[in-house]
Amino acid sequence: MTDQEIIDLINASLAEEFELDPADMNSDANIYEDLGLDSLDTVDMVVVLEGAFKFKIREEDAIRDIRTLGDIHRFVIDKKRSLKG
């Protein structure tokens, strides 16, 4: 899976789950301010990403530092690479 395919899957999964406008799904979008998610939504976001990519991320400290969609993209791409390793 290429980085772009990962990004596209993340965007599509989150847009569907949270009824977001795909046009708003850019890497600079703040998940709280721009996309309108809250702390409870982040739990659902983790579940959606785990389902889409078939790996656990709940125990990851790095998930707490995620603020933008680009942060999510980088996190998942890095996680996929580390699992391949």
C-alpha cells in the first residue's frame, strides 16, 4: 500500500464515520477546530483506524500528540512501516 493509498483510506474512513466533507480533508486540517471532532470522537477515530488498517493503536503515546489530519497520516504511515520492518 502506497503512502497516498494510506492517506486516501484514512480520509475516506474518517469522512464516512464522522460525516465530514471530503473537500475539508487536507493535511493541515485541525481535527478539533476544522473538522469539529471532540475528545470522545478521538476514541471512535482510533477504532475506525484500527479497523481500516488491522493494527492496534490504543496504547500508543504518539496518538495523544495528534492535532491535524497530517499528523494522523504520518502516524499511520510510520506505524505501517514499523510493522513491515
